[in-house]
Amino acid sequence: MSTEHKITTQKVNFKVFRFNADEDYLPYYENYDMEVTSEEVVLDILNRIKWDHDGSFSYRRSCRHGICGACAIKVNGRSTLACKESMNDMVALFGNELVIEPLSIKRAVKDMIIDKGDFWEKHEAVTPYLVADIDEEPEMENLVSPEDAEALDEADLCIQCGACHYACPVVEINEDFMGPAAFAAAYRFESDVRDNADSRLADVNAEKQGVWDCVKCFECAEVCPKEINPISKITKLHQMAFQKGIAENNVAVRHAVGFKKSIEKRGVLDEGGLVLYSEGPAIVKHVPVALKMLKKGKIAMPWNIPTSDNMDEIKKLVKSSSTAKF
Amino acid sequence: MEKLRYALFTGCTAKQSTPEQMMSTMAVAEKLGIELVELTEASCCGASHLQDYDDFLSLVLNARNIAYAEKHGLTMVTICNTCQLNTAMTKHRLDENPELKARVNEKLAEVGLEYKGTSDITHFLYAIIDDIGLDKIKEMVVTPLSQFNIAPFYGCHNIRPSELQNETHKTPESAYRPTSLDDLIIACGGQNVDYEEKNKCCGFHVELQAPHTAAVLTGNAIAGAMDGNADWMVTPCPLCHLKLDTQTAHASEAIGREVELPVLHMQQMVGLALGCTPAELGLNHHLAKVDFV
């Protein structure tokens, strides 16, 4: 019955980030050449570095089954959960020279260990727990139907590993930005029928750190080891804000709504009209660039903006298929 | 060989802020012997913003666009990464979910249309690589770009989410180590520049609501290409192009360093290699001056 399973080995050069915040002024990279078997995962390599080469090498690990979320690091710039990531896949993707780094170099404390404080602060900020009036002595279980449970869209599978948070380019630039993991956590509870938190949805829709600053790069979807697809939760939080009538009248919200207005009118987007609708009087700040673009024939005049053929269809569909209000 | 025919979804910028993209698409298609049937009935795809407001409306409108490609019996070709993502994502969701497809078709029936799921949707970059082939491009090059270091800028919505993207083209692409644009540069005789930001975000989608974030991302991308000794950048996405070409002043200010490089559309690069003239490719429509031809 048993099929023969062949284990192969290959030579890999690991360039490993080393840093001790207590002793080192600057980080450095240590080279380790190893024979790697096709059975190993990235965590096995971290273990071997510590056990066979340098006992001072530091990293977080616990469950080694993709549950605890402790061992997320970066391999060649890609966030990954070390205990889940096959070495074979890494070599297939990046070749035989692999760079092993912590999730965030600027937050490095010792080798792979980072100060994840910002991650937890943002996690906490979204009230990541059920807010509900619970009968302390219920006569029966508080049942949730399968349909209601499906609304969570697997957001409850998050293990808080931080892979998406430290892959998000906005987190790197805007320190107030909550990040994809916190948004996914917010969605997990907002979509729970039992929850009745007051301000969570409004908080994550706030203008300066909220979901509207997501750049839509899909880095979070790409790295999530639990395939939660955080950006899909960000989209749903946007939609919820409209559904619950709490979307603020700000530039980001008008930018989303403006597409419908433009499509309804012309089918095609009226680029200048969208910026005007979104920005309002603040459009003046775009004038210098707009003038340069105008000189280069990159701005269509109002009388030259194209219109889709069969506009009657588009108008009819916008009318009959709209499901949101602003 | 039978002439390649596609239904062209131009997207909105090709007719407004990036006219050179439309010009170069047509010029290159002619050189390559491709017939493009323009979907003049198509609406805006919603640019990844409409669905934040009204997901169902976004699905219906994108399904309508695809339905027109299906009527022609042709594969839809997009020339914008975000059009590609929104359209391919719509197709994916409708093909996976018969109930959703039925709801969308109920609406489309009101205007006598139906989404069937019979047309593939691919970006022009992958149509060239999959259907024409890099070897054929190499053969057709009349002006090799051999004196240029060219920095590829892939654009998020062509490479992520990779699972969806790899459904839409035959040549596999990794989100972390994409190769299509590098390979195309090499096929055109150029030297490809490898740099960290080539598969990163340009910031376009938050230009209005988070201008600082957007400017830093743009600045980092151009700076990365400059540090890689690039003579110019090339991108398959007109939105990335707009950001990298027109927002250099903000980008320079945001990262505290003067950054600017000529940024060509993928079609303009191929066009140059195939012997199109700068005028045919609209090279005069750029803000960052294209002064090397």
C-alpha cells in the first residue's frame, strides 16, 4: 500500500539577520550553508541554526502547527509563518540563496524577535472581543446559525501572527494606520450577530488611520498563512459603513461614491469630475499638476470626455442594481 | 498563423489622462498583427473603489462589460492592471457562485444581456507573452533597446492576489519574483534592472485621501529604480504610470530626495523596439521628459 516517498536534499546559503539591541549598534548578516531536505519547513532551519551553529540565535516559536502565530518572519522580503512554510517552496520561489529576516527590521529586538507593540496596540484599539449583554445563567446555549457564522467569512481564523501587518506598506509609512490584521479583527466582531459594540465600525472608518487609507495592494491577502484575505474584510468594513449609514462625508467616501455618479452619467469615468466631487474646494491643490498635464494633452475638456455607447442600458442598470445609499 | 483577435477593454484613462497609452496600444497591435475590437459599450470598472460603496452594482457593471466581449466570442484584453483585477475578479466570483451569477443575470436580462462566463480576460502584457511569445517578439525587434537599463514596475493589480492572477494567464507569475516584464524588456533587447520596489505599490489608490502615503510609495519606487541605475521605467499599468510620471514633485518632497525618471507604458517600450515612431507612441504626452529617443 505504501508509496515510496523520496526525500531529496539540496545546498542552500542562508543570509541571516543578526542583531542584539542591547549590544549592537548596527545589525549584520551571518552566512550559514546547509544541506536542506525536502521535508523541512523554515522553522527547522531556525532550529538548526540555534542548535548546530549558534545557541544565542533568537526567535519566537511555540506550537509549530500554524496555530500560535509566534514564528512569523520574512524570507527574501516575504512574510511567512516559519512552521508552515516548506523549504522546497521557498527554494523553488527564490533559489538557493535565502535571506532570513525578522518581520520588521526597524522593530528588531534580537535577531528574529521584534517588538510587536504597535501590532497589539492596534489590535486592542478595535475592541477585539464580543460586546454583548450576556445572560450569566442561560437556560440553554446561545445559538448562532450556520448562516450567521458564515458571515464571519473566516475572519475568526486569524492567529495574530503579524505577517500581514508587517507586509502592509501603509503601516510602514503612517504609524497611526491600524493595519490589515486589526481591520480583519474588527470585521470579525462587526459581522457577529451577537455583537453590539457602539463605536468600533466608526473608529475603523475614521479618516486618518482607518480603512479608507488602504492602498489596495493585496500584500495582506498574499501573505496571510491562514488565507483570511484581510483586504476583503477591509472592503466589507467600507460597505458596512454605508449600510449602517455612518459613512462620513469626507474625501475618501466621496471618492468611492463618485464612481457611481460618473458611471451613471457617462458610463466612462469623468476623471476631472471625480476629483472635483471628491475634493470639493480643496481641488485647488491639484491645480499645479493639472496645468502641467493639460499642457501635455492629458486632461480631457468637459466637452471632450468620452461617453459609453448604449448609455440607456447603463443608466437602467445603475438604477435597478444599486444596493447602497449615501 | 491565424490573426489574433481580442475584445479591447480600454478602461477610462486611455481616453483621458493617458492618451499615449491608447495610441501605443493600437500602434503595437498593428505591428504584431493583432486585431483589437474595441468595446465601446463598456463602462468604467469601478477602479477598485466602486465596490467599497456598492459591491453588487460593481459586479453587474463589470459583468455587462464582459458580456459584450462574450457577444463577440473573443477573449477580453485589458490595458490597465486595475481594470484587469476588477474584471477578472468579477468573472471569478460569478463563475464560482451560480447563485450570485443568477442574481447578476437577472439584472442584465433587463437590458437584454447575459453573462455566460465564456470569455477569458487577460492583460495585454500576458496576451503578448502567452499568445505571441517572447521568441517571436525577439525576432520582430528592429530597434533593440540595448543601450538602456530599464526598470520594470509591475503594478499590484497584475500580480496580486496571485491565485486569481494565475487563473487569467498561461505563463505563471510569482507575486514576489515576477518575471513577465523583465522577460519582455530582455526580449526587446534592453537590460532589465532588478530592484526591491518593482513589485510594490505606487500609492495611486489613496492619492486623494492619503496623499503623504501615496507620495512616499511613489518616491520609493522611483528612487529604487534610480539606485538600480535605470535609464527609465516601464509599467503595464496606466494608473502606476500616472503616479510615477505626474506626481514626482510630491514624491520628491515626501521622501526628501529629487526623484524623476521617464516612465514608459509597456506598449511604448515594445513599440520602440518594433520600430514605431515616437509620435505614433505618443511620447510627447509625458511629464517626465522622454529625451532618449
